[in-house]
Amino acid sequence: MTFKAEYIWIDGTEPTAKLRSKTRILATGAELPLWGFDGSSTNQAEGSSSDCVLKPVYTCPDPIRGGDDVLVLCEVLNTDLSPHRSNTRAELVETAERFAAQEPIFGIEQEYTFFEGDRPLGFPVGGFPAPQGGYYCGVGVDEIHGRDVVEAHLENCLTAGLGISGINAEVMPGQWEFQVGPLNPVVVADQLWIARWLLYRTAEDFNVSATLAPKPVRGDWNGAGAHTNFSTKAMREDGGYAAIITACESLGEGSKPLDHVKNYGAGIDDRLTGLHETAPWNEYSYGVSDRGASVRIPWQVEKDGKGYIEDRRPNANVDPYLVTRLMVDTCCTALEKAGQV
Ligand code: ADP
Ligand code: MN
Ligand code: MN
Ligand code: MN
């Protein structure tokens, strides 16, 4: 007897990495072995020395194939088993271990857009739909495009055991969101990559494509982001508001705003314009309930005096290993200095 293992990895495409996968047939009960691939076909190696190594890091049931089949997220290593230059997970693991005592957790809101050919699902051939206003969390065929795909994706994520916390239709037609978390930094990022792979794979069966492009349509149409919600134990505890302010302030100190934003996804200056519920990419701000700020403190958090913050800057195409590492590093270092742990 055998089972199928779908090995999934993040490639070296620039400026935004792509997901790749291939199938391995294994004997029932077998452990998941290291595997390899041709790095010269994924912008991860030269043809003359093309082998890269796949090391399984996160496994879950395969909801597409079912049965005993599994999805296997891998990190990419060099043949000496050191992390490949495209491997941003390895550094996150180190940072997360360093600050594990603060118990950081994340909930990431993944926005995305369906495309049919060269236009967003719901956009008429050669024109535009009615302006934004009625689509966000809408209902009915005049407002909603692709719900069958969204429902199938949600079901697949749940069958895979991912910590999805919700879905909603977004501001632009054909644009949707799912949320992963709250979970610890490494797990939320691993699960988000799997959920993205499942999104593309599920949409395949409906003959539509999904994209994480941050500004899929120019003009008066919302971009697609990946709001990153963050808290530590101190922020979640009674009286955690002081720690929340420390975290918000730390993200604005010195070179931090630029250090973060330049790692928050390619094309961020096209999306963070100051319009369409964004703050300008080069001006850091935070505020309660403020969807025009870089970082929002939800109203309930101010009322309770504890909870979490939302970094609204990351693009839909952000690498979750990068945004979680930067936020843990910046905020947890500041909280440690302030004795708020
Ligand atoms: P909105 O659209 O209003 O910005 P969502 O409901 O889409 O908010 O997303 C909020 C996210 O915040 C969810 O992913 C949720 O899991 C996450 N979240 C809730 N509480 C915390 C917390 N204490 N720490 C980190 N993330 C949290
Ligand atoms: Mn949301
Ligand atoms: Mn949203
Ligand atoms: Mn949000």
C-alpha cells in the first residue's frame, strides 16, 4: 500500500516568490524523507550545480486527494543542509525561539483577487463594474463573484486542519479575504503558505486564478493587503494597554518604519498611498479604530485595556516568515527593554 505526499516549497522568483509542488509516492507508514528538486528551474540555483534539498517542516491531511494523502510544506536547504538563501523561515525560527517566553501570536488577514483571463472576476469585458461601496461583505449575484470557490477553499482549509478563523467578501468585486490564526509565529506562517497553495489549487478546478497582487486594478479600487494582528502575553493580560502602546511606539522608532515596509511585499508604494484605507508607506502612525493609520488599535482593545494591534501595512503578497519575524523582533525587543514581559 502507498500514499501520496504533495511536497510544497517556496521558490526564488523575484521580486515575489511563488509556490511550487510535486508528488511523491511513499509506502504506507513511511516517514517523510528529505527530497530534492532542480533549483535551476526555480531561480534557486545555477544549472551546473542545480540540486536543492526539500526538508519537510509542516504536514497536514491533503483535502484535495483525501484518504491518507498529505500536504508537506518544506523548507529549502543547500546540499550541505544549511538554509538556502531563499529560505526566510530559518531566521524566523531563531527569532521566535529567542522571544518564546513572551508568547507572541499572530492572526493574518489574507486578501486576494480572483481573475478570469485578464480581468478580475465580476468585471465586465472591456469595462468596469459599478464603483466600490456595496461589495464588501455583500450578498447576491450583482455583488458577489466567486463564492463557490471561496466556500470550497474554506472547506479544504478546515479539512486540512488549518486554523482559519473566518472569511469575507472584500471592497472590490472579485476580491476576498480569509484569516489564519491567532497562532504562534512559525505555525501561522506555515499555515498561511499552505492556505495560499490550497487557494490556487482549489481555484484551478473552477477555472479561475487567484492572485495576491497588491494593487490588481489601478485607479479607485482597493488594493489587497495582509493585515497582521499581533499580541504578546503582556499585551493580552489585564492592564496590557501600556505594553500595547510600547509595541506601537517601537514600530515607529528610527529606521524601523522603513525596515519593515521594505519587507512587507513588492509594490507596497502602489498600495500604501494614503487613500483606500491605507496610510502613506513613508509616514508611520498608529491610532484607535483608525483604518487610515499604519497600525490600528481596535476599539474593543482600548475599551478592555488589553488585546492586540493590527499592522495594516503588509501587502497581500508579503512573505509571512518576514513580517512575523520583524514584528516579533521589533516589538518583543522593546517590551523586554521596558520590562513589559
Ligand atoms: P478586521 O477585518 O476588522 O481588521 P478580522 O476579523 O478580519 O479584522 O481579523 C482579525 C484577526 O485578528 C483575526 O485573524 C484574529 O484571529 C486575530 N486576533 C484576534 N485576537 C488576537 C490576538 N490577541 N493576537 C493576535 N491576533 C488576534
Ligand atoms: Mn479583515
Ligand atoms: Mn480586509
Ligand atoms: Mn484588518
